[in-house]
Amino acid sequence: MKKIQEYTKTELTAEQEKLRKSYESFRAQHLSLDLSRGKPSAAQLELSEALLRLPKPGDTFGEDGTDCRNYSPDVCGLPEVRRWFGELFGVPWNLVIPGGNSSLALIHDALSRAFIFGPLPGFTPWGRLEKVKFICPVPGYDWHFHSLDQFGIEMIQVETGEEGPDPAEIREIVKDPDVKGMICVPMYGNPSGVTYSEAVVDCLASMETAAPDFRIIWDNAYMVHHLYDEPEKRDRLANIYDLCVRYGHEDRVLMFTSTSKMTFPGSGISAIAASPANIKEAERILHYRLVGYDKLNQLRHLRFLPDKAAVEAHMSRHAAILRPKFEYIENVLEEEIVKAGLGHFHPPRGGYFICFYALPGCAKRIVELCGEMGVTLTPAGAAYPHDVDPKDSAIRLAPSFANAEDIPVVMQVFVTAVRMASIEKLTN
Ligand code: PMP
């Protein structure tokens, strides 16, 4: 395919005329389509319908005899659920606290504890410090950035490459003692789709930081959300906790996940996993925040997905629904946009998003044009702190919620918008 940059003036005029006609024709169709929602489709929710009938009447006791209908003895929940998450995280069961229906809430709690009480006894509460800075790999998850912003944390952006953020750049940034942490989605990133390489994880675990209470918020929301069953087509993420222990930084990482995109978002269970000291401190403070999380929901999930093999099989059914949508979009991006020299993307092997990088200065215009043609996309800039993408290039595509039969027309609209915006940019 000839690159737009190589078109003659006459060819460009003809192309612009053709695109204008497509644009008018899409507008006349009054489409109302949406590729902005990073949530499961109805067909995916259907996969977990049996959850609604669990646990069965009479089956309300945990393995240690805990009656899940009643208050729990402590905030840590059922040992078997701690074990279940421990296996997913790759840490011992006693380093896990299963939480409520949201990992974001657990992250918010961890930040609140650090700000009010200090990350661990002996450290100054971050709320008493003049400045707190965090490393934020971009593009990243907008909820993280808005949350950090509410705490008054200064966000330092680091670009996410094919293997994650650049270790050399991070090593340099952590020489500043005001840099107290980093927040990231290390596997099948939202929205980058990138999984951090072993070298990146090793650097994060081993690097010396000026702040002794440096914390990594490791939001592993997509840890089992592979798009492919074949092991060689999956990404692998190194166990950062093991590496932190090896390098003598075991308190550095706070790991989070949830079942939100395994079963029902908003009605699942979340979990935090961290070092013995971090877990003890979280437990000490959580003890007076609540008596305990929802153990009936913990039991319900355990009955539905009793072990790692059951999780694998269930996630493979999700993947069967998601994969064709991702592959269709990736194919159109590759054939009609990348080959025309109008952007690039990292084909994700899991997770919920494809991040398309348009020619610099085009993302906002593309999203605007799509909107005019009846296709809603995530606002350009949303994946950056303060909603500003300095290059105005990244666009998050979320294929999951859209109907599979709508995706071809969504992509025709998208290609039209990318070509229109790029030509506008190149000819100005
Ligand atoms: N973290 C990431 C990276 C996410 O993409 C999402 C869902 N969009 C969440 C957290 C939300 O998880 P939860 O429902 O457990 O709060």
C-alpha cells in the first residue's frame, strides 16, 4: 500500500474527496456505536451466570469452620481464598488479604494508609511531606492518575516501550528522595497492552531508591486475561515479589488484582499481596475500618472457580469471545493504517485494550471525527496524567463491550477518521 506521505498533490485531493464522501455517508446513517468501554460484553457475563446460584443453601462454612453468614474473626477472610489468590500471585497464602468488590478501593486504602500513618511504622506519613512524586508509565490507566492527583501526588511520566518503561530512565528518577513510588499495570497494560519484560521487572526490584519507603503499586488486573490458549502466544510476567525479596527490598511492592474481569465487574473480590510487614500493617489498620469483607462472595467465587485450573478454563472461554474482536481490529489497523504509514500499535496478547498511536497531533481530531460519524472512543489524552497526551497521539480502543457484528463498521469509521485527520495534519 502506498504511504499517504508519498501521494502527489492530485492524489491527495482525490483521496480527500473520497474520504469526505465516506464521512458524509456515515453521518447520514446516524450510527450510535461505542468502542470506549473497557468492560465485558453480555456474552462474557453469561459465562458466570452459575455464580448467582452459589453457594448453595447449607454450604456456607469455610474449610476451618468459619460461618460465612456471620462476622469474621479478622479482616483476612477465608484461608482458602487467601491460598487461591496466593497461587495466582505466586506468593504464600499468608501474604494475601482478599478484599471487597474493588481492587481500586484497595489501592486507594493503601495510599490513604501511607498518607495518614506512613507506609510502615517508623516512616513519616506522606501527608506530612512537602512533596510526594510517583512514576507513572504512560499511556496508563486514567483512574490511577485521577486518584494520585486527588492525593496531591506529582506524576512523573515515563513512556512505555515494547518491554515496559525504560529501566535507565527509572533508575535516574528514583535518585530524587521525593519520588515515593510508582503505579503501573505490568501485564497486558491498560491501555498499552504491553507486559513488562524480565529485565524491567528485575530493575524495579533491584534498583536503589533515594526514598527508603519507595512503593510500587503493581496493579495486576489482567494477570490471567490471556487472549490465547497456546503458552507460546502468551506473555509471561516475572514474579516481582520474589525478586524484591532476593534483592533485599521485600517491602517495596504492593500487588493488587481482582476477579472483576473474570466474573462480574463490581461484584467480585479483590486482593492485595505484599511482604509480611506490609500485610501486618494493612491488617492492623483495616481491623478498625471494617470487621471483615464479604465472605459469602468469597465462598461463591471459590465454589464457582475452585482452583487455578478452573480459572484457566474459564478465562479461555472469555478469550474465545474476545479474540475475534481483537484480531479483526488488529488486522484492519495493520492493513489499512500501519501500512499506509499513519500510525502504529502493539498487538496485545491479552487484557482489554489496543492502544493505537496516530501521527503526532492527530489523536484528538480522530476521536472528534469518529464522534461526528457516530462512534464513541475514549477521549484522547485520557491515558495520561491530567488528561494531556503531550504528543496527542495515543487512542485507546476497547473491543470487549461492542457487538462483534458492529466492529467492521466501527473500523471503517475509524480508518476514515485516521486518514482524514492525518491528511489534514500533513497538508497543513
Ligand atoms: N485496574 C485496572 C488496570 C483496570 O483496568 C481496572 C478495570 N478497568 C481496574 C483496576 C478496576 O478493578 P476493580 O473492579 O477491581 O476495582
